Amino acid sequence: MNDIYEGLAAAFWLVMTLDADLIEISLRSLQVSLTALVIASAIALPLGTLLAIRRFRYRRLTISLLNALMGLPPVVVGLIVYILLSRSGPFGVLGLLFTPTAMIIAQVIIITPLIASITHQAMRELWAEYHDLLISLNTSGRQRITTLILDGRRNLLTASLAGFGRAIGEVGAIMIVGGNIDNATRVLTTAIALETGRGDFALALALGFVLIALAIGVNIAIHWLSRTEREGRW
Amino acid sequence: MVTSILPLVLENTSVRRRGKRLIGPVDYALAPEGLTIIIGPNGSGKTTLLRVMHGVERISEGRVRWAVPDEHAQHHQAYVFQTPIMLRRSVGDNLRYPLHLVKTPRAETEAAVSDWLERIDLQDRMKLQATRLSGGEKQRLALARALIRRPQVLFLDEPCANLDGASTRAIEALLSDALAAGTRIVMTTHDLGQARRLASDAVFMLHGKIGASGPAPQFFDAPESAELGAFLRGDIVA
């Protein structure tokens, strides 16, 4: 129990003194995960919606594949991205390995299937409700997708937040492709892994508490900004 | 003057689903004017016939032909469903939606929206979430949303099912206005009183086929078939 109290005290101290390293690491965590979230959402929200409304030949296969990809092991994603971005790999010339960009790429790959799958589930229900009306109004495919995304935005927010939760807490992939380099690619999760390994439990715990607070803070901020739980709004 | 999409002609049309024939074969011509009422017992194919005319039901045999090409005809029809489908938006946005789809200029849209809100007596509910309206209000809104693009033909599937007298009267008044403005109306109903009040001609569906059809007074007063006579008397026709 002592470790936890020490951790709390250390966390409190770090936050109160606005520890420069802590701020830098936290901001990088946010920057990487939020960028990954925006890119993944831009791909996954329309994709999930399209899967809900479009009938095509390999639809069922695509959906099962997507659901399977939700459980993609981050370490393996990290390994594959590492191989692709390494000097001898196909994208080696870009020199992206051990940069935040590499970490963003890995996280996008990890969370896109998750967001798309949750989007698909939610949009399927909304589509069942709207189907007859939108067909009757003679809407184009594009108009259908925009309408569903707009009116189902609350469900999509849940999908995106689930993706963000996975991204910000992820350590396996970004450790491999980012390398946990101080002042360059160190983020909260990799720092926690490092401090735990070094036996500095107080600092590790402090970083852990900051991570949890950050995740909760971002969720509340997004909910508040989009006014989802306000009375009378969907 | 816009070219009329009518008459609509159904030739030997049938719809099958999973080996079961839902309607057909049906031969029918929808005349350019009036209000057609479709009556018949449950499962006789009223809704399917309506959906076939609207072009949202895939037909298995036969043809459905408008006076103009299908893509053109689709733009001049509207359909009101038995259970009103409300978009998860405000009452005003529900009315704006069909106009937005066809890129109507903003000023024109707003004028039409406030005009229709007044007609359906929901002026003070413009900002309210449409899903929170009562049953009668939802149906009025659905009707206004269908009429706002000034369709030439309006299909309604039991628009007054589950509505009380006052709401039914409000809907019927709106339908009479639309009819007077030249809208061709085709609707199904279980309410024989309503059928008599509104119909200029009627169709009796039985077992997926047209059992009888014709202009209104004779259709009801001198039924051409025994089944129709029994149905109109209130007997159970199976």
C-alpha cells in the first residue's frame, strides 16, 4: 500500500510543480493519440457507415474480418510497422522509424478496425430506422451516409472515444516503433513501462495517475463540447 | 407547367418473396386525377401495392410504367409511412431535409418551412426534437415533410391508424387541401368511414389481387362483388 501513497504524493507533487518532463511527455501522449484518433475516425466512420448501408459481394466477409481485426495484437502491429519503416524496409527512405509519426501510424492501424466496427453496429440500427424514408426521398448514396453520420453522431462519438481509450493506453506497438527515446518519442505509457522496469514505482504510479486523469479529462471535454447528454438532444 | 408523370400503369405485376406471392398478377391504371383509396383485409397486399407504385418494392413479374422515365417520376412522388419515421433532428430540420436534398435556395426553404409549420399547427415547436412529438403531431409532420417538395403524387399507408378523431380530422383537412392544389393521392385505410369521406375512386384488395375497383359512389353503394359487399358491411372476409 505504501507504494500507492507514495505514488499519489509523487503524482500530486509532479502535477503541482508542473514538472517539465511530465508536461512534455503528457502533451506528446495527447498529440500522438489525438492525431491517430482524428485520422482513424476520418477513415473508420464513413467506412463503418458504408458497411451498414451498402450491399456488396464480400460484405459479410469484410465485417467478420473487421471484427477480427479489433483484437489485433498491438505488439504484432508494432513489429510489422517497424519492418515496413526500417531502413531496409519499403518505406525506409522516409526515415520515419523512431518518430512520433511512426507511432501515429501504428495507432491508426490498431484503432481503425475498432472504431469502424462499433460504427457499423450503431449505424446498422439507425439505417434500419431510416431506410424506407431515405429510399422514398430518392437520396443518393452520399446523402445517405452524410445523413446517418450526422444523425448518429452520438453513437459515433462513443465509437471514437473507445478508439481513443485504446490508443492512449497502448504501449506495445509504440514502444517498438517509437523506441521510448527521451525528449523524442517518450509518452506516458512507455515511460511507465520504463520506470517500472527501473524500480521507480512512485514515479511510475504518478505517471499512471496522470494517464488516467488525462483519459477521463479528454472524454469529459469531448462530451461537453458536443453537448451529447444535454436534455432533448440526440 | 411541369409535365405530368401520370398516368401510372401496372401490367401483370406481381411480387414474390421467398416463394410466396404477395401480390399479383395485378393490372391497374392510375388515372391522372383524384384520390384513390385502397381497402382490404390485413395481408391482402395493400401496402405492397402502394410500395410497388412508389417504386420501392422490387417486382418479380410484369411492368410498372409512368408516363415519363422512372428517374424523372421518382422526383415527383412522396410517401407517408404507417409509422411516421422521424429524423433525429428538430421539427424544423425534419421539414428542411427534403428541400436540402434537392439543394433548394435557403430563403425559399425557410419560407416553405414556416408556411408548413403554420399549416400543421406546430409553429411553436420548430426547435423541438421531432422524436418527442405526440403520435398525431408526428403524423402531421410526416405529411408536411412529404408535401413540402410539392409532389405530383402522394402515397399514404394508413396515415390515420392509431390516431384519434381530432388528429384524423387534421390529417384529412391537409389531404383535402393537397387534393385541391392538384396533388394526386393514393392511400390505404382500414377506416371505411374515412374511405367514403375521401375517395373519388377505390380499389378493393383481396388475397393479393384486385377484387374490385371503380369510381367512388357506386363502389361503395353498389359493390360489384360479393366479397366487397361483405367487407363493406363489416363481415370478416378471409
